[in-house]
Amino acid sequence: MKDLRIPTRPPTARSDDFEWIMSETPNNRHPDCRKWKKYKSKLKEYDFGIVYWGTIGQIREVDPTASSTVLYIKDLTEDKSVRAVMESIDWHSLPCDFVGAPHLHPRQIVEAYEEHK
């Protein structure tokens, strides 16, 4: 019988123009949780967020108390153009998974950015 398991983890979606971090789930938001403290301090470096589940493509300001469906983005370009490109993309035209609501994978967000920049 053929082994159908994936032997190695696929590479993480990356762009030279920005870094991204997924928002933290409410389960990890206890004030004494080390992971939450590290996340909150790291989040201060990020410029904006983009919703990846539900109202996909909606741009949000950085907020550690926001819902757990935001992909936060740190713009690494000199002219800080990543946000403008993200705002110009028609997210609803992309093929996306539906599990109760539209859902984009970070890989799809990176690929859409690379196509539109």
C-alpha cells in the first residue's frame, strides 16, 4: 500500500516585502501566559492587519484584543507600499475555502500580493 503521508512540512509562505504573524487565539490571552506576553510585545512592530476568515480582505489596525482571524503585517519596503497594494486587491475574486465563512490561507495572501505589486 502506498504511503500517502507528507514526509516534510511545506514551506511557509514568504514575501521579501513584508513579514506576517497570525493573531493569537483567545485561549492564549491570559495575562500570565508567557506566549501572550511575547505576542503582545512583538505585535507592536507590525503596521496593520488583514482579515483572513469571514470578511476577508478587510484592513484593520493593530489590536492585540481583536478577533483571532487577522493576519498582521509588518511592511519591510522603504516606501511602505504594502498596505496600498493589499487595499487594491479584490479578495472576493480569489478562490477560497468555505468552512462556515470565506477563508484565505496565508499562502494565498502572499501570492495575491506578489501578483498585484
